[in-house]
Amino acid sequence: MESAMDWNNYKQASDDEKVQMLKDGAEQGDALCQFGYGNYLASIDPAETECLKASAMQGFTVAQHALGLKKTGFESRLWLQRSADSGCTASWFALGMLYEYGHNDDFFNKDPLSADLCYKNAIESDYDEDGLKGTLGPLYSDFIWENLVLDGAVCVAAAQYRLGMLYLERRDIAHAVDTGLGWLTKAADNGHAEATYALGYIYANGSYGVERDIAKASQLIESYKNQPDKLDPKAQERLRYALSLCLDTKGGLSK
């Protein structure tokens, strides 16, 4: 998608000048400028999405994904599906979350089967992450990428974690617990802190009918402990509790 903006001048401009240039380009119908200016407006007022929508209507994938995250219910599903169909792993994951948790409106109820499919699509999709970054050109920044949760590896590990938890709760499926543990293990191997903690807790406590394995639980919880950036106060409290279960060789609490 070609842009009419003089990006060389844009790079040398001040912040205020950049905003004005993006606004001018957006008014001329430039999809990348519409995304840039729309993202700027949404940072001031999250309800302001018209400029993002204009970019999304032109097929700009990142704008579609951003709009899907900002909208709710049917509109959220519509834009995330369009972005996912364009190969965006992050949109498949976001769709999975939408189906798993639903929304309080008439258009979107919880649908674990659709969530399962979306998470698997996130894991299996051929995500051209570098290509998608390239479409942002000079507008790319780590902040935008992280704020829109577009990192492929992060989304894959998170999808594996959510799949694991979905299967652990599916008592109507044969071998659901084994399948759930398998997905959690993959997520933990990919560095997902919550999956690492969940596995440690399950093995420490014998949750979901899993045989207690204190050695494995201790190893997992020690791994979780070594992720200091993940240890907010609530995480520290959970860690202390999980460690106490490992020390309680007589049983632990029932799920």
C-alpha cells in the first residue's frame, strides 16, 4: 500500500509537525497516515476511532487489529477477523480471548469451541511479523508494537497457555487433562510465566486429578521465581503459597 507522505521530511520534523503532517495525510486518504493520526487521537481519547476505521477500511492490517482491540462485541470480532484473515497471529489470539470470555452484549456470548480454534490458528499461522512491521515504515516503534500486543512469540505462548487452561476445564473430552498439561508445558517452555506457575501449582497440589510431583513442582516454581520482571506483589504472594504447597508433603489443598 503506497503512501503519498514525504517521509524523509517527516523523519526530520518536530513532534507537533509530525502530528500535523499525519493529519494532513489522513485527510488526503493516506491509509498509513490515517493509522498514525488515528493512533495519536486514540492515545488522547480511546473512544476516538474514526481515523483508525478509515485506515482499516482500506485494508491496513495493523489498523484493523488496533480497531478490533478498541471496539467491543460484533465490531471487535469483525475487525479482528479481517486482520486475522490477513495473517496476523495477534488477531487470532485476541479473537480467541473474545470467544473465551465473551462480552456483555447481544452479539457475543462465550464460545469455548471457537476460542479453541482461534488459539490453534494463532499457534499454527504463518505470521510474517517482519513484513507487518514493514508496513508501518517510519511509524514503527517498539511502544506501538508492544501496546498492540503484536509480538508473534508472545501471542503463540499465550495461546498455548489459554488452550491448556481450556482443556483442563473440559471434563467432557477424553484425555482433556493430558492435552491441557501438554499445552501448558509448551507455553512454559516458551517462557510464559503464568503457564510455568500453573504447572507448578498443579503438580504441587495434585489439581485436576494429576498425581502430585513435588520435585517437578519445585523445579517449575523455581523457574517462575527466576523471572523477576513478572513478580508483581500478587505474583509474589502466589509464589509463596505455591512454595508452601511444595513443602507440604502430606497433601496440599484440594482444587
